[in-house]
Amino acid sequence: MRTSTLAIMSAVIGSVAVLAAADGHISDKQIAAGIKARQSQMQLYSFNLGVLGAMAKEETPYEATAANAAANNLMSLVSLSQAGYWLPGSDSDSVEGTRALPAIWAADSKVGEKGKDFFDAVTAMQAAAGTDLGALQAAMGAVGKSCGGCHESYRKPRE
């Protein structure tokens, strides 16, 4: 599974590079669809992380089946190809309604590394979530850190 996800991440980065070269050929409709898709995926991440976070904070009772389901959902989401989501010209400076900063497309962007960190944290969460509350709580730190690491660098703060 890990090898295939790394291959997917490489394909996504390659797809973005190819699309960047063809920047003038990306329609407004493609950009809007890409933004909607990535925002939808982020909402699904948020929903499942909310289930796990509420249990980790003991705001809701720990339930192994629900924790396992949320972690499995996260693994499915992180394994999806995002080619077409991150099109050049779909950043916060170019389009209203998105918080993706132009830095994500910069030549020195570390977004691939941050994506790998998130994948690794979700993999650990998937292994831990259904075990017990302590394992879930321990895994949440790395997941939160990996989310924040990308958001701090590549997401515009709410105004």
C-alpha cells in the first residue's frame, strides 16, 4: 500500500507540473471543479478527524468500531489521486473562495514531503485507532502535526 501511495503522490506532483506548463489551456470550469473536489476532500478529512479528535479529547466515548471506521476512511481519502485538484491558477490570489496559497505551486514547495508526512500519520492512525483510547490519543498528535504543517505553509488564514 505504501509504495502505491508514493507512486500516486509522484503522479500527482508530475500532473501538476505538466498542467503548469500548459497553464493557458486550463479552463475556468476545470479550475472551479478542481477547487470543489479538493475542498470536498478536505471536508471529509475534517469530518473523520472530528470523530477521532472528539474521542481522543474524551468529548465522546471511545468506540473502537467508530474509531476504526474513521481511520479507514482517512486511509481511503489519503490514497485517492488528487490529480486535477491542484491546478495552476486555482490559488487564493487568482480565485475567490479558495484558501490555497500560491506557494503550493512554487518550485521550492515542500508539499510532497508534507503529503508524505500526512500519509505516514494516517497509516499509524489506522493501525492504532481501533486498539484502545491511549493508542488513538498517541496517534492523534502526529496527524494533527502533519495537518498543521501543510496548513501553516500552504493555506491562507481565515479572515
